[in-house]
Amino acid sequence: QIRLSEIKSHDGSSPRPWVTRGRSVYDITDWIGVHPGGEVILRAAGGSIDAYWDIFSIHKKQDVYDILEQYKIGEIDEQDLIDGKLPSEAIDDPFTTDPARHPELRTLTAKPCNAETPGKGLAEFLTPNEMFYVRNHMWVPVVEDGKHELTIELPDGEEKSYTLKDLKERFPMHKVTATLQCAGNRRKDMTDHAKATNGLQWTAGAISTAEWEGVKLKDVLADAGLKPESLPEDAKHAQFTGLEAYGASIPMTKAVDPHGDVLLAFKMNGKDLPRDHGYPLRVIVPGNVAARSVKWLRKIVISDEESLSQWQRRDYKCFGPNDTKPDWSKAKSIQEMPITSAITSISNPSSPPSDSKHDNPISVEGYAYSGGGREIVRVDVSTDGGKTWDQAELVDDQMSGARAWCWKRWRYSGLKRNSGKTTVLVKATDEAYNTQPESYEAIYNTRGNLATAWHRVEI
Amino acid sequence: QIRLSEIKSHDGSSPRPWVTRGRSVYDITDWIGVHPGGEVILRAAGGSIDAYWDIFSIHKKQDVYDILEQYKIGEIDEQDLIDGKLPSEAIDDPFTTDPARHPELRTLTAKPCNAETPGKGLAEFLTPNEMFYVRNHMWVPVVEDGKHELTIELPDGEEKSYTLKDLKERFPMHKVTATLQCAGNRRKDMTDHAKATNGLQWTAGAISTAEWEGVKLKDVLADAGLKPESLPEDAKHAQFTGLEAYGASIPMTKAVDPHGDVLLAFKMNGKDLPRDHGYPLRVIVPGNVAARSVKWLRKIVISDEESLSQWQRRDYKCFGPNDTKPDWSKAKSIQEMPITSAITSISNPSSPPSDSKHDNPISVEGYAYSGGGREIVRVDVSTDGGKTWDQAELVDDQMSGARAWCWKRWRYSGLKRNSGKTTVLVKATDEAYNTQPESYEAIYNTRGNLATAWHRVEI
């Protein structure tokens, strides 16, 4: 029988951290060193682990319960319970320190925050920071101004550390305009047009663009001892870990590509990174799925294998229509993204009565994007179900960087038939002349990832 | 009135070369220096230029006739004409020195030779040299063994020359397994399923794979003075010219990419390059359209613009369905190719009677390929018109090179319905999760390039 006050004293700064689960109390001191999620477990120390396991739901299985049970030291004192449960004020909410968000973001989940950019934000080339879509897997770490260190671990185990000051003073600064897109962007379209999918039901707003500023990863890796021209055999992947335990990796060929533009970024559209977007330090991997642009970056491990994290191994992969029970080990992690496009607004400048015999002028706008730095070379629009296509005008936005890491905005003016409903279709082509699949059925996957079929809007 | 015997003496080795066109005789000495096609014009000197203009049909227009007319010096003597025309034996056939070809190649045009690989050759991972598809724009140059020099011209006009011996002795040798594919592969499918297209009507055999051996272009360029880390501002494109005047270019980013594997190749599948495939020296640009892998390479010019050749500027581009009069200047040259796949054989191991109520086992084989070194990660087959898909087995062929520059062969065993005809469909996905468009209508272009819709074979 242990009192809550005593449990509270065994917090993350204590030499013997404890956690509770339900009524049970555990001394996890000996577990921390081998915990796959690393020291992030200390965030829960001194209180209940239940709120965290609701986020890291991977813990909710028997073998994890069994591990924890080995460290049990007692139960919470009856006096501290109400109806046999912990009172809600005694349970730490990991999200109380999250920043405020713009009310116009379309929130899918609040804890952790997942919110997409509304049409207003999608209409601009550079998405304003407060309109940039938010994809958080956990809470937002709290970092004291200027107090942060990045550690790089080389394949031989050697570690080098860099303060923010080191990074800013010792390496040349670079600007790169890059679009970040979630693998699940437009997942709701796949659900609506094919069938149910697992995951957040994003519409077309899990994508945004910013000008990022920072130092090149390849320069810092070279300083740490990894010269691109003589990489050790086992330097195959750069694994990134964030302060909140999120992790992911990219192939070293991308990490050290002289035209790859991978940044350790401090700034976003000319300002310090907002807390939601990785303050004070984030990786930006242009052309790759946003899941690899790890926020709140604290460690880089150079390894012969991909990140062991669940987000690298058991998420952000794609499957085929026949894969009803996906084999995660066989599917390739999503890195470069396929080509996609979307309509973000349709307007009707001079709408005649709907029973008019004349066709009806419409203006359509949207974006198109392809991964791997492949520039969008054309966007085609159809208002007759794909029988005929017109080419949209591509907007001449200016970007920084070695390749086309950005979306291309486009505009189209045409006619809509007045007799009944019209579906407006859009599809794009990139410089490798890849184009989008016509319909969702043939690219359907239970995860609903990479929903890139022709975008269709009925008006 | 000039006798044929005198004209003959003014051949390519004469200080005053002449050509004839129809009955007229021209002294082209002063024209050679400014001829856009360069010295290739000398191939026709001493005889009629008509056979060459049938190949270089770009000449058949008034402004070219006007230029030639300025150099007229007389007419062919009546005595040498039969019915007012040159006798056929007096007209040089530029193709008489072409090599013999394997009789099983499917010939589309004999002069110049354009012939595709038959199913037998497509079934092997490395296409046997004599089965490798042939795409010649002109005759095959005759090169004496070992007698060849490559010239590299830098942006400042400086030239460096390398004999074959220099290249072989001074640079490390590399092997790269690479698929070459014509931009027009499967053009006939587009014609059959959409509408008429201009160009050779290739089926699925304008593609082949070989192991190429040679030295890296980037190493030779570095020796010539172009270090990748400090390229001059105007070093944007590497322009290649062949002995027969064909020319094309690639972006410098590809030419010097440490993982780009661009070769100056001497060998193909372990043997000297066959004459049809570029003997003695050819560029291999893995992952790009084959039109950039210039054969019989004699010169590389580093420039701030693309090759001026018609094949770079007025060919090997792609358009949209609405571009009935293509604007060549606006379309981007095809470099990296989009993903495609094809069925190369369907067999029926134990065919029951066609009126059987049971489904009928079939085995299907084929290839899948994507440009830019993007590996094929899955191939899906449907026998019910795309309603359901099964995953094909990918063959584990071994390749050399930094990226996946090769086709992936695949096999599928399944059931075909016995009631009537069945269409077998195939589509592939690459590591950037790009996939193929469903049908030809939406990617139709008058040139019939990049016909990459799902391959359909009716059985």
C-alpha cells in the first residue's frame, strides 16, 4: 500500500523512477535501459502510465503486461482512490503543455493533435505556419530556449554531440522550399470511392509547403566522420529519433545525396520552428513522405538497418488490393511519394440559372505534387468524366533547392454543363512522365495509404 | 555538264567535296563548317545526297533547298543518265555496310534498322546481344578496330581527347546492369486501344537488358576538369554526338551523380559492343529513355543548354490528349521513364476442353520496369477485368549498379474462366509507389510515346 505522494516523488528526475498502471505500482529503474522506446518512459514516471499507453497502444498486449509485472512493488493506497480508481486530477495529461492551434485547422484528433490545412491555406504557395497541417503522434515536447543537443552515433558506436549553437555557427545555412505530405493524404477519398480504410480520414489537406532553413545533414555527417565518397559498408540508413520517442529512418544515399537537400532545420518561413513543427530542431527530407522528417530531433544513428521504430516497420507502408492481412516485413517503407493532385476550390464567376441551355463558366484551382524532386510538367482537367482533357495553367511559383521539392499550384477556367451534376476531374504528370491511376479500386489498400487516384469533385 | 566519274573524285576525302541532288551538282566545301549536322554530310560527298535526305527527312523543306542552291556548280552529264535519271547502281546505299541481324528479330524498318526483341529474348533476364532490340536512326558507322577517339569540350571551349586505350587504361572499369527502353515501346497498344499515333508501331519488345561494362562518365569528366563539387554555372547539360550525327543530351546532375552509374561502355554482356549497339564506344544512361544512350560516341560537349539535335528538341517528348498540334518548345524532353509492365507469355499447362465448367489453370510471365533507378516492388495481375488482383511472384535476378536500373521479371499462376474470352491484365508498382494508368485514352498523345497503360492480353 503506497501513497500517491510517495509515488510522485519517484518522477523522471528520481534515481528510482516508478509508474502506476491501474492500482499497481512498479519500480522501472532496471527496465529503462532496455525499454525499446528509450528514456521516453520517464515522461510517465511519478504517475500513471495509462494515458501514455492510450497513445502508445502498442503496449496493450500480454507480453508487455508480463514484463511490467516483474517490476511490481505494491498497490496504491486505498485512501487515495475514489470508488477504487485514481481521481482524474491525479492522472497526468501529457497534452496539457501542447501549444494552441489555429481554429480554422480541421481537427481530426485533438490528443495527439492531427489537423489538416483548410482550403484557405491550400490556396497559398507557402502555407502560413499557423495553417500548416499538424501530424503529431504524441504530445509536443517542451524545450527550454536554446537548450538542446543533437547526438550522432556512427556505425562503430562513436558518438558526437552538437549544440544548436554548434550547428548554427559551424555549418553553412541553406534554404529549401519543400512540400510535406502525409502518406494518408486523401485517405477519405479512398474510403468513399473504394471501401473502409484504417487510419485518420484526411481529405486533401494533409499537405503543406514551407521554406525551411537550416544546415545540410550531409555537411554535419561529414563533420562527424562520414565522408560521402568513403562511407563504411554498414552506413546504409540514417535513423532519426525525436524527443517524444518517435523514430524513422531514410536511406544513406538520400542523406548524403549532394542534390538531396536533406536539412537539419531551425526555421520555417523565416521564423523559428513552431513547437508543433519541431522546435527547436527538425529533419526535413524533401521529396519523401513527411513521416521521415522527424520533429524535435535529438539523435541520429547511422546503421546498416532501418529504424526499429513501429513507424518505420509497422506503419507508413503500402499494400495491394489482395493484401487483407498485410505482411509488414515484406512491404517496402514509403520514402519517395508517388504523383498526386487535388482540386482545392471551384468557383462559378457568373453563374447563369441552372436551367439555362448554355454551359456555365467555372474556375478551378488546386495543387499537384510528386515525390523525389520530380517536377510537375502538366496538369489536365476534365469536365466530361475523362472523355476529353484540357491542360491547366501552371502557376510560376519560385522555390529554393536543388530539385523540385514543392507542389505546383494550377488554375483552370472552363465550362460546366448545366444539365445536372458535373464531376470535375484532375490528374497530373511529372517530369518522369509518371501519372495518376484512374480509380481507387486498383490501388486500394487496407491502410488507405497513397490515395492518389484522379481527384473527383462533383458540382 | 559534269561527268559522274569526276563527281566521284570529289568524295569525303577530297579538299573540295561535291554532292548531287536530282540532276544538280553542288560544291559544298564552304558549307561544311556551318552545317548543323556537322561533318556527317561528307558521308554523301562524291555522290547523291538523296538517299541521306530520305533518312534525314528534316532537309526536305524550302529553306534547306535554298541554302543548297547557293552552291550549285552544274548538272550531271546527260550521258550518265538513263531516262533523265541517275541509274540506281550509281546511287550509294548508306546501309550496305550494316551488320547482319538475327532473323528472329521482328523488323519494323530495315533501312535504318528498327527491330524488336521477340518473346524468346524477353523471357531472359539478360537479353542475348543478337536478340537485343535495335533502334537505329541511320546507318551503322564503320569503325576500324581500336581506331577511335572521344573528344570532350568544356564550357570554356577547351577540348580534351581520349583514345579508347586512354579510357581503358586510365580509369577504373565498372559493370552496370541496365535495361534500355524506347520511348515508343508498346506504341501499337496505344494505337489499338485509343487512336492513331505517329511513329514505329512497336509492340512490347522495344526493351532489352544487358550488363554493360566501361568507365564512369563522371570519372572521365573529372579528369577533363569538371569536378562535381565545383561545376561551373554553365555546366548544365552533357551533349553527346555519335559518328553518324545522332545527338542527344542529359542533365549534368545525372552525368555526375555518384549513384547515377552513367557509363562510357565498351562491352555488352561480356563481349565487345556489337556494331548495332555502338561499337566501339557508347554512353549508357541507366534509368533514362534509351534515346539518350548515344551510340558510336565521338564527342561530349558540356553546355548550358540541351543538345540542339532534332532528337532532343523535336522528338522524344510527350504531350497530352488535347495537344493535337504539339508545342515542341514547351514540352520537357523525356529523360527518366515512367513505370510500365508487360505480359510476354501466357501458357496453359493443362488445358481442359473450353466448354468445361471448371476454371482453367494458366501461367503468365512478363517484365516490369521503372525509370530513375526506382525498383519494382510489386506486380499485380487480374483475370476479371480489374475487379480483383493477385500479386505475381517477382523473380530474384541479380544486377550490378548503385540503383535498380533493370526490369524485374515476374511470374503468375492462376485461373482463367472457361466461359468465353478472358483478358489478362497486369500493372506494376515501383518503390516510389508510382503505378500505371488504367487506360490509354487519358495518356493518349499523337506521338504515341510512353504507352504505359495496364497491359491487356486477351486469351
